[in-house]
Amino acid sequence: MTTHELTAAFGPQHVPVSRLGFGGAPAGLSNYLGAYDAAAAANRATMAAALRHAVELGVNYFDTAPGYGDGLAEAIFGDSLEGTKVFLATKVPLAAAGRLRQSLEASLRRLRRDRIDLLQLHGSSYGPDEADAVLRKGGMLDELLRLKQEGLIGLTGFTSEDNNAAVFRFIETGGFDVMQLCYNFLHQHPYDPTRPFGSLTEAKRRGMATVTMRTATSGTLQRWVRMVNPANTFDYTAALIQFVLSNPLVDVALVGMRDVAEVDANVRLWRDVGGRIDIAALHTRYVQDDKCG
């Protein structure tokens, strides 16, 4: 895949998905990155319009989770996307160990589907004990694989904010089809092109699909700029999204959206392949001197 492509061949079946993914956290979480009532009827209607508009504009990757508002985001996605042919990903909390089927069945009811394209373990950081519990015989990975074998899910995956030992253990099992992790201009730990090294590199070597979250740094870079340069009025959001889309190892970059205007702006960025940058050149530390040698 090159950074100039608008779609990625996703997973072992090479399903075509949009490299811009619709992130579901803002749909269900109140006061997420600002004051907001996710359950308010007007906000639900605005979110539903955004979801349907994204489908109309060619976005077909949608990511949600039962943890986003205790099922609220899944319910909004279900109401808005019913009858559409999209790639739908949801998650199961680590607390659902031994009960993945029950968690999935509840998600299917809210999402109004009889099958999920991708089911992911919803983790932020996995310590050694948690990783052991996931990978032990009869553990959560085995539960995922059983659901896949039964046809209730298409692909297996995990999410993580980290680039720690557990992430590499999960990659090495070969049991996960997809890795979703935090990667953006501030948090570049999953990909160092100068080595090369990082979980993005290892996942691709294993043939895994890759999804990134916190694409625009969840507002962290913007807050830092306001702290060190209060007079700065430049909006870095577009550049931050283009940075992630510029990485050829990233299949899908998730971006949270709540209204039609945000969808329009992000779709323009996704389609603006001329706005991509050369990631390798960004990390170059030495200037080639033709006089040397």
C-alpha cells in the first residue's frame, strides 16, 4: 500500500476499507474532550446525521465499543447504520473474560447485526498478568477464535495505548488479525523508521491489519501549543491527520466526528493525497554531501 491510496486491503481476506475510519468514542462518551451530553436527543440526531453522511461520502470503516457510554455509542451506530454495507468493528472489555459471547450478543442487539466484521479486546495497557490471562489456554484469545470459527465475527483484534512487551506477545501469537493502537505525531513509539522498529513494523511483518487511534492527539498537541504560544491561531488538526495517513504501515486512521461539517472536513483531508508527507524524510538527521567519498 502507498500513502496515496484511499482504501486499504484489510485483513486476510483483503476487504477494501476506507483509510479514514469513523471513531465511535465521541458518540457515546459525555464530556469527552469538552462539555457534551451524548444522550441528549438533539446530539444523538446530529451524530446519526454525521454517520449517514460519512457513508454517503465513501467512508466504510466504523469503530465503536460497549464501553463508549455503556452501550450508547453502539446503539447510535446501530440505529444510524442499519441496512448499510459497512465494515463494523466493536470491542469486548477485558472484564468480560469467560463471557465474550454474552458481551458480543449484547453488542449485536445494539448494533442491529447478526455478525461483526471485527471484534477486539478493549485494552489500554496490558501488564504481564493480563497478557497471560489473554493468551492462556481457554483465555480470551481462544474465546475470540471460537467466535470467529462460528462465523459470529470476521476478524480478531486487540487495542492498546502501549508499545510494551504484551503488544509484541500478542503480535507473535499469530492469533490476532488486527492491531489498533495509539499512534500520532506526539506518540510515535509504534514506528521508528530509522531502525526500523516498533509494533507497527512487527504487525505488518506478520501480515496483520493496523488501525490507529488518537489520530489528532486527542487535543494534546493543540493544548501544548496554546500553553507555549498563546497567540498562535493556526489549527494543526488537518496536519496531524495527514501525518498519520502518510504512514504506509497504517491501514486505517480513526477520527472522531460528531456532525456533518466535521465529516466533510475529514473526508476532504482523506481524499487530499497531495497533502501527505514523506515520513522517512521527516526523520532524516543528516544531509547528503556529494563531496564526501
